[in-house]
Amino acid sequence: MSKPKVFEKPLGVKDYLPEAVTKLRNIEYRVLACMERWGYNQILTPTLEYYDTVGVASSTEDKKLFKLLDRKGQTLVLRSELTAPIARVASSLLKEHAFPLRLSYHSNVFRAIEEEAGRDSEFYQTGVELIGDASSEADAEVVALAIASLQAAGVGTFKIALGHVGFLNGLFQETLEGRSDAQLSLKEHLLGRDYVGYREAIKSLALTSEVERELIGVLRLRGGDEICEQARMVSQHPIAQDAIRHLCEVWDVLQAYGVSEHVVIDLTMIGDFSYYTGMTFEGYAADLGFPVCSGGRYDNLLSQFGRPAPATGFALKTNRILEVTGGEAVATPKRVLIAYDAEHREEALQLAKAKRSSEETAVVITQLVSEPEAWTKARSAKTDGSYEVCSIVYQEVITLLAQ
């Protein structure tokens, strides 16, 4: 096996240079501040978790987990998402805290990807979990907060696609009863947004023309609250009817929040159907093909940690948001350069200390050897704009060359 070159990095990871880090941290700060104003408290969980607990409970496919062994031979995983670790904490360290719990987070996560996929193996998520509330009000709250968070992050134009796994579960049980393989195949096509494959799969099932039209008609169930009434006519199965009732209640609450203009009902939106149990949603920014946020209801997860409870939440893909908002300027501190000679070191360092007391000022100090060097550096700093203020501490004189 060839030895990696000194400047190479593992597949799927990247370096963030200072300007990008400033923008990334700015997004993180504004979003977490927004979540705090909504009553969500930030939590931090470990980078490493046990595979047999958090790894197995995670929504991430097993083949996408980074696994390693500790010295005792136990299998660990790098966290692939934050929901399962937070469920572990809610069921243990927070078990004496009454529901509902409102928790927020920001962390890097890791997922193994195929070489040709062109996606990141390490990326950043900022999100919330609302644990212990099964109501449509709770689902609407996390959707409304997702909208507020995207706005806080600086995403100008976006849409939230809102679905419910119960609708398709009920419809498929009604039309494809006992044909679990066919149901799974159709769900996988919808999960991958492969609508051509979905149609072809339906045609291969030798269904009646009425059932075939009904299943293909699902692809048209996308729009505003009018979709609620249309969907009620598609399937009479109790699971599908309950799903539509719940989803329409969520829509009504979102209208009360005044954010329904950002939302479309999309009943082809299924999320990870092995993980989510109810409402699911994804947020798409203009001109970006990948979702910038996703979430939904997962009522079965906490029972795996011994504290059964309904839960709902979402995560922003922070580094994808950086792609959307990366061209925007971010306010940076005023930069000050203080140059000094050895004789006036103490004076210069005290001046730097005084200027650093302002959170809006960044101070760089440099020792100079000669007076000509001082003036040359000062004039250069003033000319190229790298420093807004350049102070020269030399021969007991402080000269402000720029203000």
C-alpha cells in the first residue's frame, strides 16, 4: 500500500480556512442564539459512542458508520448524528427531569461515504430535540423553529417540504396488503426521489388500473392545505386518515405562527421510513440540490434506552448552509497593528492590553529593529488596508497613522 503524501487528507474531509471558519461560527452562533430564545438548552455529547447502544439505535445505515475497537475489544462508533446520543442522555442523566425536554446542539458528525459519491464524511449539524410531547403542536413548533433557524443563518429563499410516513404506510397496506416486498420497493424509490423508478415498479406489479392510478396519483399530492382534502379521498385506511388529520393540524398551527408561506405539503416525502414514525420534513434552499435541514417525529427511539417517550426534532446541515450564504460579508473586529522597539516593549504591550478590552478590536503586535522599518511597515499596513489602525511605539512617541 502506498504511503499518503504529506498534504493529502482522507476522502470526504476538508480544511476550513480562517474566512470560512469565521462564517461557519457566525452561522452557528446566530442559530444557537435563535434556539435559545425558543427555550432550547444546548447539550454536548461525546464524539465516540458504543456501537451496541447508540450505533445500533442511530438512524444512520450500519455501512455508513465509522467503527473502531477500544483496548478491551469493544466496538465504538464516531457519532453519525446527534439524536440517538441525546436520547441516551435523556434516558439516563436527565431521567429525573420532567418532560417535555427542549435540547439544542451543534457538533461535527461522521459518516462513511462511497468514493464516487462526492459527499463529506465529516460535516456539521445544528439542531434541536423536543422530547416528551406527541402533539401536533410540538411538530409544528420544531418546523417553525427550523424556519426561524434558517432565517437566522441567513438563508433567504427556501421551502420546507412536509410529509407523514403514516399516509404511505396506510395507503400501501390498503392497496398492497400482504406484499411487503412491493411496499418496501416503492418506499425506497420515493426515499431516493426516483419517481420514474416508482412508476415502473407500480406497472410491474400487475395491479388493477384503478389501484395503479391511485398509487401513481400520490406523486401529485404536493401543495398547500388543499392537499389535505385531496389526500383524505385517496385512502380510507385508518392509519392514512390519522396521518392526514395530524398533518393538517400541523399546517393549521404553522398558519397561526405565520410561516405557512415557507411550507408545502409533499406526501411523497417519507424520510427514513425505518426510523421516523410520523411527520417528516426537509428544507431546500434555492439553487442547492441537497436539503439544508431535515427532521421529523421518532416516537420509538427512546424506548431503546429504557425511557419510552414521543419525540420530534430537526438538524440543520450547517456546512451546506455555508455554501448558500458563503458569499455574504461577515462583520469582523477592527484590526490594530502595534509596532514597538525593545526599549518600549512594556508601553506597547500595555497599549495592546487596553485596546483588546474592546470585543470589537483585534490587536497584533510586532517588534521592530529600526526606525525606518517601523515607518515602512506602518505605511504598508495603512496602504493595503490590512489594519484599520496602525500605532508606532518608538522613541516614546505613539503615532496614529490611520483611524
